[in-house]
Amino acid sequence: MIDKTSSATDKNVPEKPSLKTGLLALKQKNYPQAIAHLEIIAQQESLKQKLKAQMGLIIAYEKTKQADRAISLCRDLTKISDSEIQSFAHRHLKELLKQDPSKNLKKSTIPPPKASEKSLQNQQPIETGFVPFNSNSDKSKSVKNSNYISKQNIDLSVEIGFQPIAENPNISEIKSSQTSNSLNNSQSNKNDIEAGKNQSPALLSTVNNSDSINTNESHQISTEITSDEPENLAKLKWREAGRAKGGRRLKSPNLTILWLEQIVVAIAIFWLSLTILKFTLDATNDFLVWLPHIRPIQIFYRDPTRNFIIFLLGLFILSPWLIDGLLILTYGLQTLPTTTLINYSKEANKLLRNFSKKQKIRGIILKVLPINVPIAFSYGWLPRFYRIVVSQGLLDNLAEDEIATIYAREISHIQNGDFRLMSMANLMIQIPYTIYWQLTFLADWILDLINHQLPDFLPEFIKSFLPILVSVFRVFAAIISTFSYGLYWLLKLPILWLSRQRVYYSDRLACNLTGNPNGLTRAILKITIGMADDVKNQGKIRNLLESFEILMPVGINQAITTGSIVSYSGFESIFNWDIFNPYRRWLQINNSHPLLGYRLKILGSYANFWKLETELNLGNINGDVTTKDRLITTQENKISTPQNLNWQKLLLQGAPFYGTLIGLGFAIFLWLIGVILSTIGLWRLDWLFGDISILVGCLAIGFSIGILIRINYFFPDIKRTELWQNPDLLELLTDPEALPLDSQGIQLKGQLLGKRGMINWLGQDLVLKTTKGLVRLHYSNNFGPIGNLWPNIDRPSDFVGKSITVTGWWRRGATPWIDINALKSENGQSINSNHPIWSTIVAFTLAIWGAYMVYTGRF
């Protein structure tokens, strides 16, 4: 029991003690205030509240050097029958006794830990590899992992609340001014503890951010208190497989191919962006000519190529500072002092110092984002201007060696040379994306202001006229934001290939720098889980995770479903599709990152190279296989993939794209006819050669035919007798040969997550939260995205936050999703999605337009 003599000073004694307030103070590292609240709760409240308070007090006492009190509480909690509480108490007691062996007088009275836990604690890494940067890293890693797992098990989230680094650089060295008194064990509290042996309290956090509904993320910066640490991390038991201690190194990959890929992507981005600019200028002038009494803008008729090149050079040179400014204004970016990084990972600090010395650069600039989702990315155009940005959530949720592997990934981009183009490309797509989300936020804010916050002194005629102006502005905002979002995705397309390819190189070099492929595996999985949990807690996808996706270690789209399911036992089976599906390379074309399972499989092969136990069991398939991993040169480490390709099924899946290729071939054939006829003197048909309208028209016709061929297979009728109701997502994900073409009718119940307001009018951020995990939803109006802009219609975003039932077609691709057929809320409201109708409209429109271009020679 907690002694009546509180360790808090009188000025900290609260008038209204609260468990929620105490845990929040603990989360903010305000330990005296946390102790003041939790000590009172631990004496007065119910058993469930007492246990939560006592577990929080143990951590607070540890941080304030009150070892006696912490040890006494730990010994009390070891008598509770709940396995999670026992595990928490044993781990903290072990660390406390290790720090002060003189207190270990009663260790004979401590119940021994379970056999599984004991074997895990005694497990020794295989000493076959790399020399760590910090000789004490293993020891500090084990301490941090122990504390980390303990904190996850109680689910109190006490170590992830952000404390401004500029004000408190030595986060891990916070000391309390309170004096330590020995904690006496009274019989009354022991009786309370014994009475709770048959209960298993669900220790849920009481601090969350569910009240936050503002879509403008610039208001969610350093003062943001987000929800619990990821629930999944508490359930998942890490194997803690070891690292290499010295010896061989992985062979460095040939960077020639990567440089060639960068050249191709750079040309594609320049051509695409310049084409879009010219089209926009011409379309603007054509529209102005169409309007009466308005003249076109003459400068728009000039060739913009030279000015555009100058603009791009300016963006390239200023890119580090422009991205800095964007992150500071919208997400609260701060400098990360080296002393703070040392507190989290000495290995990472030494790694950065050695790398800077080797590369002969003054030092890499370190930044931190005050958010709890674990992320990291980097940018710059010269090594001396290179920035590495991590989130507070990454520092808090990853172990020391795992943080080092993430920093190793980021500095590898300097050595690989891919950071310049990726930084420039990322800055370019930030322009339309920022316009999109800022404009939609402004439109919603103005509407809310008009509806609820107009001052009473305004004249009535102004109040009656303002809604008309607001309606006009919202129409303008909807059109411009939709165009901007589409431009964001269009500019992003040529970058995706390079974004996927560079991940393999950075992972490989990170393993060479640290000798720790298992640590990188755990880091990637924790980031994946953290992203999925952030979507649950925020109730939407953060703008940051979407707009900076190409720079991050894991893509948000692949993290949503996988990260929400990966905590369950046997989760490795969800990676079967990523490793063994024969069509996976074709189906990841729209992804910013390689398939997660295949990527983790390669990291497992690096562990095998050093003869280490692997963190995951991703075994090779037996039988007819072929090796396809160009980055792994040793025969024993090659990745095996099945050869049983069903080409008919693959062609049907990609019918629209293959139809486009057929259209291209037909256009080339017509051009060839023009050349031949011109050669033999039939000059009246020589116009066929080089006619762009023929090329574009044939491409459109080919694409439309492909859509029509596939549509019945892709959207079969949903029959009630064949509808799969509330299936297990884990089971749906494990079929290694599934394709999006395998249209399974499905019905799921859950809560709809996503952004609210105009920012989600297109339905681009719709996620279904079920009891088993998260899954993306795709919605289509009868008239597609244009139909979603029509005023006063029902949209799925109106159902965000509500419990719904979704009926649709399950798709298993590189990222799983559900094409919505019908969406129904608990109160009977329903929305129908019409993917088949919209697909048919698109197909016939493209066919008619293509025929018109071929016939008239005009667009």
C-alpha cells in the first residue's frame, strides 16, 4: 500500500485528484504532479483504478529516483494473477534491483517469471557478425526494450507525450526535487491486491485526442496530446533476434542501374510537368476567349520552357529551406539537439558522426516533428544541407538499435545519391497538395463562420448576402482543390518507380552500416503498426503521411491494413501474398514502396547471410521456383518465387492497360502505312505518319475496349446467398494467389474513419475500422469524381465517425481494399456506389472521343 505520507509537496497536492490527470502528467513527464494525483487515487479508488495508479506510480518513482517506493509497489503487483501486470512488475523490479543490488533482500519472496518469459530474457544473440558502434548498445538496448515492453503492456502511453526539445534537451535526465521516503506495506492494501487476483482489468489509457476534429493539421503541433501508444505493440511479442558482431559484409550493389533509373524519372517528371503547364496555359486562354468581353492573356501564348527551367532550378536550390518552412508552419518542425538524440540512441549518434567524418561533411542537420506516429524521412540537395527528420513517436516507440537502423537508412540515400531527385520531386508535389488541403480547410472554416459565428451587429442584408458569396467561393474551392489533388497524383506517378527501387538499396546499406537486419525488421514493423494505430486514433489519415509518403520508410497505404492486423498470432501468413503471388510485381505499380512482405523477406536473407536467427519466419516455398532478386548475389540467399503464372488471368486483370498498348501498336501501324504510301507516291495519305491525333485516339479506344472486356468480371452481381458476411480479415489476406479480379462479394460492419468536410468530397480518405483491423474503401458516384462535387448530395464523408455496414467487392492487391456497392448507417441512411456505371460511362466516352480524334484529326 502507498504510505499516507505523500511524496508530493503541499503545493502539488491536487484539490480534485484524477487518474486521467495523473496519467496525463506522467505522459508529459511532470512527475511530481503525476505522483500527487496517483498516490491519492491508489488509496481511495476501486481496485481497477488502484492498479492503474500503482503501475503509473512505479514509473514515476523510477524517474524521480525513489527506488524504495517503486520496488515495494513492484513486489505488491507481482502477487496479482493477471499475467500482464505480473510481467510489468517483474521487468521493472528486475531493473530496479539491478540498479541497486542492496535492495535485493526479499528476492526469495518474488514469484519466478513464466518459463516463456524467462527463456526469452535469457536468450543470447548469435555472435557472428558486425562490431556495434557502441560497445554498451546491447546493454542499453535491453534496458530500453524492457521498459518499452512494460509500458506497452500497461497501455498507459506515458513515454510518448511530446516535450518541446528546445526547452528540455536532456529529456531522459529529468530529476525530481522531491525527497525519497521509504514506502511501507500495509495489510489493508495487500488485502485489496489479493481480492483482485481473479480479475483481469483492461488497462486502457484515459488520455486521447478524440475531441480533435479540426482538419487543419497546423493546429495540432507542439501542444498536441494524442492517444495511447499503439495497442498492437502490446500484443506482439518480439523475438528480439540478434545482430552481427563482425566479419563479412554484404556486397555493395551496383549503383549504375539506380542512376539510370533516376535519369529516366527526371526526364519523365520534367516532360510531364511541362506538358501540364502548357496545357493549363492554353486551356486558360481558350476559356477566356470563350467568355464575352474578356481578352486572353498574351504571355500565356509564349513558350514557357525557359522560364520553367529557371523556376525548377530555383526550387532545387531552395528545396531544403522551402520544405523546412512548410513543415514548421504546418506541422511544428523543431531542431533535434545531438544531446537529445544521445539519450535515445547513442549508436545512432555515433553512426551519424562517423558517417559525416567519412563523407567529409560538417554534420547532418537533425530535426524532429512533435507527433506520436513513428515516421522518418530526409531531404536536401547537397550533403551539407541534408536534413533527417524523425517524429517524437519514433524516438519513443523504437529501441536504441532500431532507431540507429532508421538513421542508417536515411544517410544511405546520401551514399546512393538518390536524395537530390527525390527531394525535388517531393517539393513539386507539395505545391498542388498544399493548395488542395489549405483551400478545402478555408472553405469549411468560412462556412462554419457564416453558420455559427457571425456577430449580431452586422446588418441583415449583409447576413443574407454572405451565404451567396460563400456558396460561390465553395464552388470555386471545390473545383480548384479537385484539380490540385488530381495534379498531385499525376505528378506523383513517375516518381513511384524510383521510390520503390531506392528502398532496396537503402535497406541493404543500412544493414551494412549497422549489421542489424533484425533491428531494421522490427523498426519497419513498428512504424507500420504505429501508422495504422495513428489512423485509428486520429480517425483519419494525417495530411503529412499522405503528402510525404514517397520519402518515408513505409507507405501509409500499405501500412493501414497490415499494421492493424500484424499484432495477431500467426501474422506472418499475411505476407504470403507479398512473397509468393506470381502477379505481385505487376500489381504494385501504383505503390510508393515495395511489397512489405517481400522486403522483410530480403532482410531475413541478410540475417541468414550472417547466420543469425531471423525476426520473422518467412520460409521459402518448395517446388518449381525461380530466383529474381538482383540485389542478393550469393546463391544461398536468393529469394524464391513461384513460376505458375496464369497469363490469361493476368491479361484480363490488366485489360485496360494492355488495350492501351494494343492501341499504341495500331497507331504505329497507321503511321507506318503513311510512310509506305508516301514513299510510293500516294501523297494524299502521307499525313498518316506522325499525326498525334491518331496516336491519342487509338490509345483512348484501346483503353475503353479493355475496360469493357473486364467490367463483368470485375463487378459481378452481388447475390445474398453468396455474400460473405463479416469474414476474418486475416483469412482474406493470406491467399497467395488472389487477384483484384477475384471479386468476392463481402459485407463488413465497423466504424467509418476519414477526413470530414470538403477535403474528403472525392472519397479519397475512407477507412473501415472493424474488430479485426482496418481496410480501405473505394467509392464512386454515378458520374465519378465530378459527380462528387455536385452540391447537396449524400457523400460517404457525411458518415465519418458512425457505425456502418459496407457491402461491396473485396480486392486483394498490393494494397487490399473494398469497392463499395452500398453503405448503410445504423439509423437507416444509405448511399449506393456505382463503380460499374461509372466504368461504363468512362469506356464509352473514351471510345467516342478517340473515334472523333481519328476522324477529324483534332482533340
